[in-house]
Amino acid sequence: MYKSPLSNVGVAPSQPEVPETGAASALPPAALAVHQGRLLELVATGAPLQDALLALTATATELDPDVRAAVVVTAPAGGPAEAYAAHLPASFIEHMRRPRAADADDATTCAAAMRQGARVYCTDIAHDDQWSPQWRAACLAAGLGACLSTPIVDIEGRAVGSFFMGLSRVERNWAHLLALADFGARLAGIAVANARATVEMQRARVELEQELADTRRLQQISMRLLASGHDDSLYSEIADTAADIMEADFASMQILHAERGDSGELHLVAHKGFSPEAEAFWEWVTLQSHSTCGEALRTRARVFVSDVRVCQFMERSGDLATSLSLGILAVQTTPLISRRGRVLGMISTHWRAPHQPCERDLRHLDLLARQAADLVDQRLAEQDLKEADRQKDQFLAQLAHELRNPLAPIRNIAELLKRKSEDDATLREPSAVIVRQIDHFSRLIDDLLDVGRIGNGMIGLKKEPTTLCTVLQHAMETSAPQINAKLQRVTLNLPASPVQLTVDKVRMAQVFANLLVNSSKYSEPGSTIWIDAATEPDGYVTVRVRDEGIGIEPQNLGKLFRLFYQTERSLERSQGGLGIGLFLVQRLVALHDGTVQACSAGLGRGSEFQVRLPLPQAAHDAPASSSRADDDTAARRGLNVLLADDNVDAAQTLAAILELDGHRVALAADGEQALSEARRLRPDVAILDIGMPKLDGYTVCARLRSEPWASPLKIVAMSGYGAMSDIARSEQAGFDRHFTKPADLNELLAFLASL
């Protein structure tokens, strides 16, 4: 007899108690990082949801050839689900599009996983009769003997779909499959969230455009209203205009707050002629109110009372008493209803004598109400968009943190292998490849975050005196791995005297590094890149980065600095990327009061980028001192280092690198242990992860700074968060340095060597 699985679902624990055969086969972290980066790039560059999810299911099979993956996505409005799979038959996909969780005859592991909000597995489809016969038959017809369904959740924890993995073999290593399932569900969640956010943004934009077109209908009547549509006087202008149209003695404007009370409450935001007592009485109006506002809220239609003294629903009410105290004898209330049918608020007008408005006045009031509803809805939509933008930035920052954390131990291991195998080319080169790819992935994360910061005006510059030579040296060091990998040469030609600048050295080095990487990317192996600089009589220095690469068509020159823009190029030269590097170059140069432009003689004839930067008014050719030379000549001494991080892999690998450099390292796994070990060991340096359990890094730093013995202690923050606000918070908390994971190990070791 068939039984519904929904009352007794087989929910998988973190390590399901099912038979395993063979040795554990963990998914290689480096391989996961590469696939993850490729899939996230699809999402970030605006690929359709179907393409991203099909690529994800294909990736699952690529990582484990025995797996046939599918993604089921629920419809936001409750319609039929969608299913995507690269390697499953169409008949099976069509069956998965109908996972009705409440229908026992059509129950699937995906439906159960979404309903339960937990992983659901079936280790033997052929003999497990807790699932519907139709679903089991579809699985067996597709060659599947076992399966695993993992819920896909949105940012609020709600199930929006399921990541399904079918297996041809019943006996498998489930620990390996759980890791692959988590990988798929997480990336599917990101893709679905991004697609839905994009649709919502597009819908909002379309509505705003329609609203803007409709505002023209009010013409002369609405001129005052339009003039105040985007400032704090909007609501007062609406009330005043309503009073003028209706020739009323009083007027009021209310906004509905749907979240208040059982059915929402109306908030008085503007009025004309109310006494302080009346303003206080009508500040908030509920659905149960005996006023025309309450009646209009209940009926969603205009309410008119020509004489309040004979109105039945106002009889013996506080609303009637307040109206009479003001001398109000007639009143009308018109709801403000959005184009989607949502009540936004009310416009009311009041008269000192019994009154009956004419058709013309009511027609003009309806036009005003329509435009007022559009303007109010637009203002509320803008507030919602700002909140969505804030949540997007918060999500990107959290995503970057989660992506950086696993990169840190991988990079540490690669660096450790590189240092321990300097004479072994079989290990040295693979280690260098891993380091380059991790650095590339980290730069992609940083670039994505920089786009958001620049768009919100949140990026800060630390301008200080330096030289052009210093900036270009940093840029060449950053871009060296990619340029060296293609055996390319960089020729530098600078003026004889040092060119003084006042810039943010890190950001300006980022500008020229992006230009060098761009030239390298679209040039042949073994080619040359030229950097030429010259000072101009108008007080600027012009830096030209020139290559002999594929060139740029004239019609594309003006588009290069657009966000996410990528030129068409031949398949053999396609290098991917997100199309944000040149956008960042243009914005960062503009923040330094400079300009950048691109030149090219055409396809196959190379490209040139010209950056113009202002020179300091009191420029002088003072030779720059080299702290690095001082570091190299200073006698090194081993330091006592306390390293606190709850990520054991990251801590142990970084400790091994520090010990290779001659330092003595003690480990702590949480904030309380870090504080205890610091008091016991009294180290020279404490490297603290910010997001530790029990006590976070900020708290540990603050407590250490309050202890007299710790005054010479150097405290370093190590965090997956790297925004300017995060670095500023570390400085305020008392940290001496802030490193963003995965940390530049050469920079960290140089900092320790300088102590």
C-alpha cells in the first residue's frame, strides 16, 4: 500500500547513516573554486537563469560522472515549477515540473525537501515504496537508482526550489555527494536570487517610466505638485492642491502603513487648517475609525458626507466631535490607489458648511488623486529600491567574505608548497598556478565590491605624496604573474626627473595594473607592452599604456568604459572576465580629478590608453626613500606570534608559513582562548580573525589594549571583509594593520619583518 512521504520524510542528517563503498573522495577545493568562479561569472554577467542552471547541472556531472543533476525552481506567484537539467531526459524534467507537495500521488524527494526545508534522500528508488509510484517509475526510466534532494533557500531562509542529484548506482560515498549537493544548492540559490532581483528591478523601472508619462495629464493643475514631487513638501502640496480644486476650507493627506495593526493604519502626513488637537486626534486612523477615512479604507472607494450631523456611521463618535470642534460640517475622502491596486493613502477635503461638489471638481480631484498616487508610489518604490540596493551591497559583502574564507587556506598551502619545494619543479609550478588563480579570483571579488562602492559613493581615497615611478612599480608587480605567464615584456620610459603625485597609491596602482592586464590579455604571447610618461605644460602628467594586440574597432571606443561591457573578439583570444576593469579605471581616475581615453588604429593594430593626472602645485623632485631597502638590510629576528582563527585549515597553514620565516607561533581557535593565550604568552604580535566564536576579534583587541602589559603588542586583523568601512572599524578598534583574506603573504611577512 502506498504511503505519503510527507508525514514521515527521510531527512538526511549532515552525515547520513547509509552504506558507503570505497575510500572517501573529497571534492578538490581548487576545482570547486574554479567551477564556482565560472558559474558566478555567468550570473554576474547577466546570463539567463536557464543558462546558469543548465551550466550548474552540467558542472555537477563533470565533477562526478555518476551524477545526473537537476534544479527545480518554484514560481514566485505559486504557479507551476520550472525544472532544468543538462543530462536528464525531457520526460523526467516534465515530471519534475509538477512537484505538488500536498498531492500524495505526485510526491517526490524535491517536493519533500522544499516542504521540510531539509535534505531528503532515497538510497534505493526501486524498492523504497514511500514515494509515489509515478515518480519512482520516472526515475527508473531515466536510469536512476538513488537520489538526493537539497532545498534551495533564499536570503530569508524560505525554500525556493530544490537541487536534485540522481545516481545510477545505489552504493555510493554519501559524504562526497553531500559536499556536491551543498555546492549546487548554494550556487543555484545565488542564481535564482539574482534572476528574481533582476526581474523585480526591471518591473519597477517599467512602472516608474509609465508613471512619469502619466504625470503629464494634470498640466496646469499639477504644476505646483510636480515642482515639489521630490522634496519634503510633496505631501503638503498635494493637500493644498486638493483644497484649491475642491474650494475647501480644510484638507489632509494620509499614508497607509499596512504593517501597523490588524489591517493597517493611516498616518496623517500633511494638513491645511487643523488645530493641534485635531492633528493629534487624527494622527493615526484605524480600520475601525468612525471617520470618512476609516470608511474609505474599509470600502476602497470615495466616501462623501454632505452634512456630518446626519451621518449614521459618525453618530456619537469622537470623529464627529472633533469635526464639529473645528467647524467642519462636510467632508469627502478619496483613496490613493496604485496601478497595481494597492491602497497607498487618502486625500480628504473639509468644508465649514454643508456642501455638494460638482462633477467638474470631482473629475479634477480624480486626476489629482491619480497623479498623487503615482508620485507616492514612486517615492515608496524609490525607498524600496534603496533598501534593496542596501541589501544587495550587504549580500555582496557577505558573499565576498564567504568566498574569501576558503581561499585563505588554499593559498597558504600553495605558498607553503612553493617555499618547501624550491628545487622541485613538479611542485613549484603547480603551486604558482594555484596562487595565480586564487589571486585572480580575489581580484574579481574586489572588483565586484568596488563597483558597488563607487556606485554608492562609498569608496574612500587616502591621497598622499608619492612618485609616478613608485605607483607604476606596484602596478607592474601586481600584473607580473599574467604578463610573465605569456612571456611578454614591459618597456618603461619615464622622464629623467621623478614625477611627484598626490594620489591614493593603492588605487592608482590598481588603475595601471588593470590597464597592463588588459593589454596582456588581448596581446599575443611574447609581445611587448610600452609605458610612456611625459609631463605637460598645463600641469598634468600623461601616462600612455600601449600594446600590439588585437586592437579596437572605432565604433567600440566610446563603449569601453561602460560597466560590464565586453568587446567581441575571436574565440582563440577570448579571456573571459566580468567587463568591469575599465569601468573601475575610468571611475578611479575621475576621483583623482584625471581623465582616461582609449585610442586604436583598428583591428589588429594594437591599442593605447592615455591617463592624465594633475601634478601637485608645489611639485618638487625629492628623492623617495625606500623602506623596502631598509627592511632588507635590517637584521631580522623571530617574533612570538599568537594566531587566532576558528578556521583550523587557515590557521595551521598560515602558522606553517610563519614558522618557515623564523617566527614562533601559538594557535587559538576562539576569542576566549586567544585572550587567555595572549595573557599567558605575552606575544610580540597577535593576528586575530574578526569573526571568531565566543569573543570576536574587535572585543579581544579592545580587552588587550586595556591591559598595561600589552602596550607594545602589535595586533593585526585578518578578515574576509575588506571594505574601507571594515578597515576603518579595525583602526578604531585598535588594530595596527588590517589584512583581507586571502592575505598577501609577502606583505604580511614584510610587515612582521619591519617590527
